[in-house]
Amino acid sequence: MVRILLYAVPVILGVWALVDCAQTAKGDVRKLPRAAWILIILMAPIIGSLAWLTIGRRKGSGPRPAPRPVAPDDDPDFLRDLDRKKPRRNDEPGEPSST
């Protein structure tokens, strides 16, 4: 079991750092260009991965949450469009309602 961990941990760490480096926004990559970081991670998986995770990327540059969809009753454009599409009724006193 320990032997498996000795091989699995560096591979998982290397793949994680490689994917993280590839997906990090250009402005969040520090110290070296992205291509150099990828080469370092590939050539020295343990040291390169740890270097990338500690000094190569900006702190807090993890995945950004996707924007949440706006509910229709909170969307001002939807409400404005709804008002435009709503048929106008003539509600003057003395005239019968059309409904």
C-alpha cells in the first residue's frame, strides 16, 4: 500500500499542478511565463508542482464561480419586456371591461 502511495501521490500532484497551471488566467501567473512553468512541472513533477502551487500562481486564484442565473422576477430587463408585452386595458369608469 505504501509503495502505491509513493507512486500515486507525485503523479496526482503533477497532474493537478499541470491542469491548474494550464487553466490559470494569464494575469495570475507569476515569476515565469506559463510555458516555463509547464516545462518545470513536466521535468520535475514533485518540485515543479510544489513550486507552482506556492510561488507560481497568485494567492486565491482558484476557480472562479460561474455567474448565477438571474431569476425572472429579479431581472429588470425581463420585467420591462413583460410590461411591454402585456396588453393594455382601458379601465376608465363607466365603460364595461373587455374580460
